[in-house]
Amino acid sequence: MILRRVWRCTRRSFSSFPYNRYPLDAPNCNVPRNIAKRVGTNLHRQPQHPLGILQRRILEFWQPHGFQLYDQLSPIVSTTHNFDHLRIPSDHVSRSPSDTYYLNATTVLRTHTSAHQHELLKTGQNRFLVAGDVYRRDEIDRSHYPIFHQMEGVKIFAPHEQNLIQSELKESLEQLAEHLFGQHITKRWIDTYFPFTEPSFELEILFEGEWLEVLGCGVIHPEVLAKAGRGEQMGYAFGLGLERLAMVLFQIPDIRLFWTHDERFHRQFASGEIVRFEPYSKFPPCFKDISFWLESAFHVNDLNEIVRDVAGDLVERVWLIDDFVHPKTGKTSHCYRIAYRSMDRSLTNEEIDDLQEVVRNRVVNDLGVILR
Ligand code: FA5
Ligand code: MG
């Protein structure tokens, strides 16, 4: 009984956010309370959570190759570590407060585990993994969530092995996919761009009829190594999206489920093993549209954040359904559709109407748009 209570309380409400050091009402802070309070939850370190089970399974793959895991590094990092050391230019969109949670002008909630590459490379490590929670203001749908988890991997090679790097990188990640999923998945490599790797790739897996991007990787850019005092060396790095891999592995259809408190979810993973998730029921979605004229700067992530703030995990998806420029005034109008759906219960019409009304008021007050 006591044990059970302790377990619940760690699962539910533990927050290690240092409110004293970083007050949320400080001038440059755009972190809402519902995000701050989940800092320190560490889903990836809970042995009976799908993310914990997955993390263990990934470790089984890398540890025999001599990789050391860091999974307790603070998600509060400097902009220097999150961006500059990785050659992310000062005008790159990912730095904008519309995309990143800032605690103050030079401190952010890390947007990726790559934020730790520099410090660990500096200590002379040659094979390491970093797992942790990362934070982004992003779209709302079943595979995007403002807090998610990544596992970074870095391997540095001896000078005479350098021609192996790219092929070993791809082969290892394909073997990892096989270790996790067996032969039964369809995957493809996509060429992409990251400022901190060259060349760069993403791996996509076919999941429920759609390509799901599960990781980014590449050969570490020489300047990243040079900045960390490792100028003569070369290596590879990758960043796994743990929720996305877990969705495929456990057949979890919606990313919000990782945060549910519903026992019908958690008891399915009590064994700590890989099991196929059995949806306990599917409740109907409820759609509401909101249209407004844009005034000055508008970013859809600001709307997304309001909807998340008001509706929490009751929001399933937000998307643009109409984009219109008035021929006379030249003003732009957007219409967004919001899908509300609970993972755990039926919602009443009144409940949704109330939420939508709060969203409408907040959009006017906070974003200065004009409702149509
Ligand atoms: C990165 O974050 C790079 N740091 C990855 C990397 C590391 C590249 C090392 C090269 C070397 P990206 O933004 O694509 O890349 O995110 C990596 C993965 O995180 C994605 O493939 C996806 O699986 C997952 N991901 C990204 N955004 C979200 C989100 N909002 N919700 C859930 N998972 C996400
Ligand atoms: Mg990507």
C-alpha cells in the first residue's frame, strides 16, 4: 500500500523545476506552468513506462559496444550549448521564441539532446549516449508533443578508421531497428540537413500507413569537434525520437498516451516487457473551428500553446483549413480546426464549448487577432 502510494506520487507530480532561479514571469521567459511542472518527471527512467522499457532495450544494443549512458543531465541549458556549439546560426528559426522555450535570454529548455555533445566531447569521451526530456513549441497532432524524449549517441573514430564512419553509422542504426522491431518494418533513409553534421540523414518508418520520422543522424561537422578541442578527430552522431520509436514498438497510436495517468494504460506495461498496446476504447473526436484576421506578427505555435494551455491533453490536433487574403484590404484570415478528444473518457458538448470559448477569448487577448 505504501509502496503503491510512493510510486503514484513519483509518477504524478514530481517537479524539479527551479522556480526560484527562473521565475516564470521573468521578462524573456515563455515557459508556461504546465510545461515547467513536468520538468523532472523523467518518463525515460521509469522502468515500467514504455519509454523506460524502450530505453533499456536500446541500451542493450549499444552497451556491448562500449557506449556509456548519461540520462540525468539537466534539461536546462545555455543557448551556447543548445545552439552555438552546434553551429546553429543566430538567425535560425529554431532559436526563435515561437519554437523554443526560453527561461531567460540565454537559458532554454533543451530542444534536443545534442545540447550535451560539446561538454561530453570536451571530457574526452569517445562513445556515449544521452537520454532525456526535450522541449519544443511545435505543431499539435498525434506524433508531436511539446515535451518528448530523445537519445543521442556519439562515437569518435581513430584516424585510420575514418573512411568507415558513414557506412558504420547507417549499418548500426539499421541493426538497432532490427534489434527493436525484427524484420517486420518498412524503413527508408532520407538525406537532410543539420548544421552540426555533414552529411546528414533521417530514418523513417512506415507506421499506420504514414512515414514517421524516428531519428536524425550524420557525420559530426569538423567545426563541432574543433570547438570541443577534438579538431583532429571525426565521428558520427544520432538523435533518436523515443516516443516515435515507442509508438511503433508498442503500437501506441497517440503521443499523448505517454503522459496519461490512466491505470488501463500503465497496467499493460507492468511487466516491463515489450507488449502490444491494446486500446481500451476509442472515444469520438469533437471538431471546432476558429477563424480570425491576423494582426502583425502571428505564429501558429502561439495558437497551439493557448489550446494546450486551455485544453491540456484533450486537444488531439490543430490544423489550418483555410488561408484567405482579402482582395480589398489585403488582410489575411486563417481558419484553424481543433480536434478535441480524450484518450480516457467521453467528453460532453458543454465541456468542449466551454473550452473553445476560453480559447477564443485567449486568442483575442493574448495574440491580438480579430475573430471573424
Ligand atoms: C534533432 O533533434 C537532432 N538533434 C538529431 C541529430 C542528432 C541529428 C545528432 C544529427 C546528429 P530532429 O529535430 O529531427 O533532429 O528531431 C529528432 C527526432 O525527434 C525526430 O526524428 C523525431 O523522431 C523526434 N521529434 C522531433 N520533434 C518531435 C515532437 N514534437 N514530438 C515528438 N517527437 C519529436
Ligand atoms: Mg527532423
